[in-house]
Amino acid sequence: MLDLRRTPNPTWCGLLLVVAACGAEPDPRHDGELDLARGDYHAPAVSWLPPTTGAVATPDLGTARPPPSVASPPGDPFGLPEDTEPGVIVVAQRSVEGVVEGLVAGTSARVILSSDAWLEARTVVSGERYRFDDLPDGRYTLKLDVTGHRSPPTRTIVIAADAAQGFAVAAQSVDLAAEPLPGGEFSYLWQEDESRAGHQETAYVVTPPVVAFLDEEVPIPELAAADELLHDYHVVLSDEEEPWSQEHAYRLLRTLRAVPTAVRSPYGLQQLPPSKWVLSTRALADDLEVRYGDAGDLVRVSADAFAYAAPRLVDVDGVRGSFFSKRLHHAVVRYLTRDGSDLAAVERILNERFGCSTLVPDYQQLTSRTTGEDAGSFQPFHADELVEIIDVFEEMPDGLHALSGLRWLVRRTDGVPHPWYAAAPAVAWPSPSPADGDGYLEFMASAFTTDPHHMHRLILHEKAHFLWAGVLSASIRDEWVALGGWFLDDAAPSGWSTTSTTEFVSAYAHAKNPDEDLAETIADFVLNPELVRSRAPDKFSFVRDRIMHGTRYLSRIDEALTFEVLNLFPDFTYPGKITRVAVRAEGLPEDDKLVTIEIGLHTDDAVFAGASHAYTRIFSEVGTYVDLYLQPVDQAGSVLRGQFVLSRHAKAGSWRAPQIVVTDQVGNQRLEGVNDFGWRLHIDNPLEDLEAPRYLPGSMALTLLEDVVEQGGVSHGLHRVCATWRVEENGTLQAYAGVYAALAAPGTGYAIESYGTWAPTEAPGIFEAAVELLVTDHRLSGDYGAVYARMVDVAGNTGEQRFSDSPLHQPLVSIAITTTQPDTTRPEVCLVDDPSAGLHAITIEAAPTQPEAPNGETVVDITFLARDDLSGIGQMSYRLLDPQGISHFQYAYHANFWSTFFDGDPTTWAEYRIDVVLPVGSPPGIWGLQELVLSDKAGNRRSYDFVETLRFDVAL
């Protein structure tokens, strides 16, 4: 069982490092600096939003730290007056039921119940009873959808099961009566009502139309939106699994109209290829299943994606606006772009919707003011990366979709880091003048190999830099600087410091400057709003009012993936301020140095003021650095200590710690900068080495060894690629991780990377580096090329070499490998319950360890079924979202996590279990499973993001 109390900040795993560059290069905006104390957060249900069946958060807007209670305030969240409106039916229970009468024999009708957070339908015949159960409090529309009849007016239903007694008299039954329309002629009537699609009546003089699709006759639902979908997009709605209602068809039509794509001209015949869309009540990965075909596409779309698809007018804190989600939009984009593989469709969306493109005509011209590179340093995006970028861009308000100065999106070669910012996953280069239009955003592979939550934050963060550079006025920027307590400071590495130690969404935001602070805050404002509200409420209001013009966001997780944590004594206290810093370096001048750092915290009269760990990065004067974690040495966590050994060849002189991040066991953080504590570390190293190791040109070679490996009684083919090269070094290389290489894979796979070994040669100062990279038979056949090599000496100096067809790099060295069982299919998790087949969806159980006096310590069990088609499941990770907005990352270890090959039958559903113990002090309220990520042994990865981002836009 994984016990988070004994895991030093699980949210640290998988985050990326950035090394600050020296010199006078143009100032890019880059994300990914070691953000180890960030504790990526999420939180409780926002009271201004309508009711939902999922996990949301309700922080107190007036305090930086919400109170323990997560109960919503009394009253109707839609602003329904206590004196019920005329025609409104109030039901003091969690169900709506009634009888449908007046239908012609043999005719069925659909009873549709919908709201901003609910969309369900029941099929009935005359005299049959309908029923909807488990409805949350809120306001709904109820209508009868039937052809050939005059249906009753749309009813407004208010579920008030939790309202105070006397609010209204409960309705026992809501009966609906239809009236047959006269035959012999066609008639149609539409009129506006409280539902999204409106009220319609249709009578046919002839049989409704039937469309031939792939030699199959498909009756078209008798809906106006179905006719428009067929005409405009050649979309055929099929009722074969779940009947399409007027509301579902309307929401799909509205979504397609919002995505730039081909539309039929009314002046000619239908030329668009057909697609048949089936509505499914089963949970689908990414809400979509598609079978593409030359004669037509078969599409299954999840009904769950439709609930928030149509904007609904609501009042939020007295402000009228629309409330909706882009979930269905994301599914439609995946279909139209073929999961990003149709570059023409992708480019159309990027150009028309966001004003940017991936088709760079001249890389040398584009990078002439930055890194000065040619096309040899870049490659096309992987298909799924483009979909992720579009989806994240789409979450921004419409007015921020196309930003002046952001014209290009570029992708560096797999396995190759940025030349100036070695560990940055992305870098933003705003135009010096937005009118120039040559600003660009570049991504490294590491931006997309991280988990979805971090990737989505990264994309938003980088785009936000273009707001600072080319959209926000000087006065707005000045207001933000003042709000964050920022001031210019030559003593700080970034040139900026802040007087605040707590009101930041991440340590990275605190360590840098106002621009990075805003980019981090905007990313969480959209994807993790509860974190901003709980940690920095004034910044939340500023972004909402001054940048987003009233737009707000809410993160929702389906109720089935949530659990409750009880705590009578929650820990909302930040760790105490640093009151003491002790630094000691032991060792003679020509010896290695043992460095000990100890800090003391102010913990007087505070139960939770101690810390579970602290982190700092300590820099030399030439930019080499050491990462140090400090652990408690006393029970209260008031004294923390860490040690490291510094080589006698490391840079002599002053080593500085510009920031110390102090974190407690539930994720509360205090961020201390250069002006918040005293520090001095002097290293006496007369043997210092300032020269980086150097690759000897032309020395890279690849050799291939064909091997057969026995694992679990099964023989597996294995291709061992050994990359060797020579290194010139005036001292010696690091014993561990001294050499590293990346091998680019053919197709859409990411680079294969590994550390290796080194040995001295007969030539003085020349070393032989060797890195073994394993290619299994589940990889693709083709040319594998060594694209990058890195060497680090004992002093921490780093040398590197890039390989490509560019004259700026060393020649690319490749080797051909033939594999026998290529696997290109992603693993999958079972999302449905089917007891007859022995299948079940994800289940979560949670129980307090002390139910009589709960203190937040909670045992959580997550169980799910997963499988792969060929190579088998390997690495897994997950995130839990807590009511404070904290997103807790951790790996899910299992028997095949580390192995090269999968033991067992990978194609059968196997049960996996995640056991977690939440620590004492964990925030009370509704937690949820935020994401689940699986990779197979061939490197294929599937991400399940269970968070739906809901948006509220102010009505104009």
C-alpha cells in the first residue's frame, strides 16, 4: 500500500528542470523549471454554479484558505424567487415522473429532461409512465418530443429536495398529453422556450426520409437539427443504440458550426463524404469511437459529452451569463482531424480559430532573432499533440483565441532538448513588435510525454506569455506587479523579488517575475481554478475581471470517480517562516566537500506549522547547480536538514540558494526568496574545473546486437543498439549519469533514451562513452538514429552534441532494425459495467482510519480493469484532486511496471488496484480521480482525463 505520508511530495514526480541561460540572448518565456513544491492542486464545488452530479469545489471567496465546510449556501443557485414563478412546477424530491397520454397507437415519444448539467430522455408509448431519478437540486426543462402530434408546452421543473420546508408544495406527477395533428399535409412549427433547442411540432404527409449509408437504410430522426446536419455536413443520425433527441441533435449541430470545417453549399449537390453518428450511453475514451472508411465514417459519441454542450443562461453573483463546456467540441475536433493526423483539417482550425500555423516556411528566418537554427532542429508535431494544443487553446475565452504576435507553433526533434534551456519543455518567443507577426511558440517532446494535467497547464502557460507581451496595457501590467508585491532586485537571479511568501500558485511563479507569475496563474485559473481561489483570491479576481472580462471556470469530475474525506481538524496552516539557516562545508581545499544545510521554522503556538520537507536549488557562479531536499529532524517538523557531496573540481567561490520551498504533508507551501532568509555558502576549491566535456567530431557509431531474452518462460526478440562516441575531458566524467543518448524511432513513436557508462582510453584526456538502447520487437521497423548525446563531468559542467542533416550539427548516424510484432495500439481501461462479461468500471472506496474522530487520514482503494492488444501494460500514473485544488501525482506500481516485457496474457482484462493513505490533516470534502495514464511496452500511451472544464461567460 502506498502511504503518501512517507512519500516526499508525490506531486514532484515527472516534472521537468530548466537551467537558466546566461548572456544577452532574447528573453523568452519558458516553463518547466523544477517545480517540486508546486503540489499541482484542484478543490471543493463553486457555489455560484448550477448543480452537478460530479465533484466540484466551494471555497469561501472571502478568505485565502477555505473553511472546513464545503456545504453550499441555502437557496436556489439559479436565483429562483421563493414565490414560485407561474407555470413552474416544484418537486420536493429527487425524481420526476408522470404519464404520457394521447399518442396514436404504434407511436412512441421521447420525454426529455434537461438543464445546464443534465440531459436524459425516456422512450414511451401512450399510457406508459416515465421516470427520472437521482436528480440534484436545480432548474430543469421537461418536454415531449414526438412527430405527428401537437406536444404540450415545455414545462419548467425545479427540484428542491434540499430546500427549506414551505418553499413549495411537491408535485406528485407531471403528466404530459399529446394531440395528433391532422394528416394529409406536411406541417412544422418551432418556437422558443426554456430548452436549448426550442419546441417543435412536425406532421408528415409521407413517410419520413430514409438515407442509404454503406448499403444500409438509415431512417433519419424527425428533427429539424437532424435535417440540417444531413444537409450541411452529410451527418446521418442513427437511432440504433440510443434514440437521438431534439436536444442532442441541436447540440451536435451547434458544436459542428463552431469548428472550422467544410460545409455544403446550398447551390449544389452534396459533395461531402457521409458519416453515421450513433449516440451511446456507454462511457467512451475521449467520448468518441470512430471507424473511418473510404465510403463513409462510423462514429459513436458518448451521451455524457452533451450535458454541458449548449450554453445556458444563469446568474452568477448577480451577473448574467452563459455556462457551458467544450467537452463535445473536443470530441468533434478529434473526429474532424482524425485524431490530429489530417494536417489540412488541423491547419484550418489553427488558422481560422487561433490565427497560427505549424507550417513554417523558413526556420532560419523565424529563429534569426533567437536561436539561429535551420529546419534540421525541428520536426512535424505528432498527431495527438496537435489535438491537445487545439483543445487547450479552445478553453480560453473567444476574445483570447487569436493573439497578436503568436503566428507559429514549432516542434523540436524528438529526444533533443532546447539549446539554451536544456530542460524546458516549451519556450514562448513573443514578437518584439506584435505587428511583425513572427512570434512563435516552440515545444520539445518533453512537453507531451508528461502527464495530461501538467501538459495542459504548460500549453496555457506559454500562450499566456503572449498576453503579457502584446495584449495587456502597461497600466494592467503595473497593477499585476503591485498585486504580487513584485519589485526590481539586482540580488535575485531573475532580477525580480516579491514581498509575499504565500499567495502564488506555484514555486516557479514565485521564483521568477511578474510575467511568469501571471502565466502560471492564468493556466490554473482555467484548468485549476480552485487552487487560485484558495491560494491567491485577489489574483483570482484580477484575472477574472481585468483579463478574462468576467469569464470563470470550474473543474468537474463525475460523481462515480469521487470520494469523501472527513476531517474535524483540517490543516489549512502554511508552514512557518524560516527563522534560521545554518550552512556548513566540511573538507580540505583539495578534497570533496560534505555540505550540510539546516533550516529552522517558526512553529510557536501552531499545531500544523511544521513541514514534511523543503527543497532548494543551489547555484554556482557559472550556473552549475545541486538540487537538495531537506527532511525533518524533529517530530514537529520545525527543523529540517539536508546534505550533499560537492566534488573538489566543482566551481569555487560563492554558491547561492535563490529560493527555499517549504511544504507540509498535505501540500500547504511557503515560498521564501532571497530577501526572506540569510544565506552564505563559500567553497574553497583550488582544483575547480570550468571546462565542459566535448564530443569528438565524427566519433558517433551505432552497433546492433540481435538477442533473445527469456522472461516468464517466454522468449522475446530484443535488439540491443549500442551508441558509442569519444569525449574529450580535462578531468573525469560523473560516475552516475555521466553520459546519455537519445535514439529517434521511426513512425510516431517518441525517442528511446538511456544513460550509459564511460571508460578512459589510451589517449590522455579522451574517454569512450557507451549507451545501450533497447528496441523490442513491438517497436516499428525502420531506421533508428542517434539524434542527441550529452556528457557531464564531476564538476557539473555539461557538454552536448546534436545530430541531423543540418550543417549546423554533426551528421546523423542511423541503423536499420526489422521488428516482427509491431504494436501501435494504445492500452485501455474498462469504463463500463458488464457483469455478464465479468467487466466493471473504475471503482473507488474510501474510509477514515479514525471514523469516531476523523482527522483526514483516509484509506483510498481504486480498482480498475485494463488490457493491451499486444505488448502489454507497463508504466501507470494517476492524480487525485482534492477540495483545495491540489492535484496529487503518483505512479501506480504493479508487477509489470519496470519489466522490459509483459508477463502474462496482455490481451485479457486484468484488475489493477491503487491503495493510498491520505495523511492526517487532509482537507475535508469531495476528492476525485483526476486522471489515469497508461503506457504499454511499445511506448504507446493512453491518457484518461476525467476532469471536465466548465466555463461561465458574462452576457454582453
